[in-house]
Amino acid sequence: MTDWIDIISGDAPLVIGLPHTGTDIPAELENRFVSPWLARKDADWWIDRLYAFAADMGATMVRTRLSRSVIDCNRDPSGQSLYPGQTTTGLCPTETFDGEPLYHVDQEPDEMEIAHRRTAYFNPYHAALSAELDRLHALHGKVVLYDAHSIRSHVPRLFDGQLPQYNIGTDGGTTCDPVLEEAVVGTVGAIGRNHVLNGRFRGGWTTRHYGRPAEGYHAIQMELAMGGYLVEPARPSPGNWPPPFDPATPLIADLKTIIAACIAFARA
């Protein structure tokens, strides 16, 4: 296995995917980015720490350490947009969520390089994710893929207003059994925090690719608004972003309840 993929293997019928928490940048790419800070700006900050408890619940965790600016493991490898008509970033992003250029002039990856990164970085991550899902499916006959994400609460270029705290994506109910969808939505509703189902974030490529409920593979995406677990500045800058992780955030208790609901569904 590559040294930039972290796998914690558990026996519960649940895999948590962490495609956007990495900040590593290969040495040969560093000088091509405008700045290391910009290349790491749009990471799903601290999500791996928020869900660290799940390993003790028997969940399997699959994480890439690479920055999403190097390769976005939650995009369609063909390059096709997951959200037609809406602003988004690609398999090898060339700009930040705010529209800032990531690369120096004439340093953006061409089609050949994108294909190389797909082979070198995208494919190994998904091979690891697929192997763990198949292992647990063979053990239980049913498995849940929980794709864990977060984003700043305000990103005007991507969506209007403030994002709800919990953004649940099942691509319109196609990627999992309705019972799982109802269990997660109901659990979040009982917690009492604002949420939306299949809103701006309906589920990325990972959720749509692996979600085959008729075969016992159930996938769901959870996009958290970062403002719920860190102090979000009005304008991120190298001096204030990312804010420090707060291990006492109440969202951890929320997430324990949500993950328990996912495991209970798969064991039912």
C-alpha cells in the first residue's frame, strides 16, 4: 500500500471515506503552486479528527494524505461535472473555491498530467476503499459507505447564504436504502440542528459510484458546515486559516449518534 493512504480496518459494517482531509503536496509540484497555503486552503479541515472516535466503534477508515489540489478523489475521473450548471472544481483543480488561481502562469496540469495523477493517486485511493467495502460486505452481506466532508459555511461562489450544519447527500435517494436515509435524517432532526437532504451537496462521485443498494452497498455523504466546529473567519487568510481544532466541540457527540445509526442499519 502507498505511504499516503491511511487505513484503519474495523469489523463493523461501515467504512468512512476521507478524501479531502489531506494536506501533503508532492515535492515536484510545490513550486508550481502559487502558494502552499492556497493549495491547502480548501481542505476538509479537521474532519479526520472529528471522526477519530469511529475507529473505537469498529468502523473502517480510509484516508488520503494528499491535498485535494493535487487530486480530488471525489470527482468523476472522466472529468464530467457532478453538478452541471453550478460552479465546482475538477479532478485536478486549478482554482480555489473562491476562484483564486492555484498555479503559476503556464504551470497548470495538462491532460497527460491529469491522466498520470489519476493513475498514481486517484486509482490507489479507490482501490483501497473498494477493497475494504468488499471485505465488510463479504462479512455482513450489507455495508454502509459514509463519505465524510466539510466546507466553510459561507462560500458565495459556490452557494448562496449560509450552509445548513448537516448536508446529507444520497443523490435523490438512489445511493442507499430509504431506511438508512430516514435513519440519518431522523437522527440529525432529533439532535435539533439545521440540516438539508440532497440540497447543494447531493453526494459526490464516491457516493454515486459505490451506492448500489440492491447489491447491499449503501452510500451516503455528509457535508458539515465548518462553522459548527471551528471559529470561521469572515475572510480566510494565512494568518487565520485554518483555525485550531477544538476537541470539545459538541458536534463530536452528534456524529457519534449518527455513526451509531448507520451501523445499526447495516446490522439490522
